[in-house]
Amino acid sequence: YELIGEGFARRLVVTRLKGKPSYAGYVLRQMDRLGLDAPVDETAPIQNTHDEAVEVARLGRQRGWKKVLLVSEPTHMRRAG
């Protein structure tokens, strides 16, 4: 949310875990309460980190993104490299 609020990002991507409900509505409500106005994209359902990377890359290609800022928990960042 900080990256959007400070103008470093124009949209937010959330991943949808296979078999779990979507987080997108929750995220949009939080952003509204914080006064943030940005689109929220959601990946197709994923099962693991590899699927997540593939889906975000697909969204990026589909929408012509030039860069993506990755935000994750520190324990997950080793897999992101």
C-alpha cells in the first residue's frame, strides 16, 4: 500500500490461491479505507511460488508492463530471486 500511496506503483496484483476465496475484495476495501485509488489485478488460481511467477509474468506480458515490484515476506524472498 505504501508503494501505491507514494506513487511508486500504479496498480496492485494479488495472487489467488487454488481452492481459497479471492483476496481482491478485501484488498480493495482496505485500500478504500486508506484513501488509495488503484486497480487491483488478480492472478488465476495458483498452487505454488512457480505458478505465481508464471501467472504474474503472463499478466505483465498481456498488459505490456515494463517492470514489476515484488513485495513479499522476508522468508519468501529467497525463492523470488
